[in-house]
Amino acid sequence: MAGQKYDTEEFRNKLEATHDFPTLYMFKFIVTDDKKQEVENLFPMNEVSFKPSSKGKYISVTAKVMASSSDYVIDIYKRAKQIEGIIAL
């Protein structure tokens, strides 16, 4: 797990170097249609949009969220990681 801690710290440093928090942050994920609601549940009371792939097998999910800190962004990604088959962009 030491590698995961390092990756989180590295990601936090990149977020803080490129964003002034609080900031409007855009999350993008790709999931199968049956996982769409699980991703939407990560963003209660936030704007979430969906776009089906050309063959309809996958859904692109975009959420625009006012992120209070880099830790908030990291927490969303950690929670998203629990959704089976999710791809974060």
C-alpha cells in the first residue's frame, strides 16, 4: 500500500499546483449503463451529464462540482474506484 500512498500524495501535489481551491472541478468517467446511477450518486445536488457511446455499450459521465480542496477531489476518486468497471478520465 505504500505505492498507493505515494500516488495519492503525488496526485494531491499536482492538484494543488494546478488548481486554486475552492474551484470548479470536472470529473469524467466511463461506465456501462447499469453503473450510471452509482456514478451519479457520487454527486448529489451537482450537475451531472451523460453521453452514450456510439454503439451504446458505454456511458460517458461528466460532473461539474465546486471542490473545496484537493482532499475532496481525491475522496471522490476513491469512492468512484469502488464502482466495478469504472474508468476515470
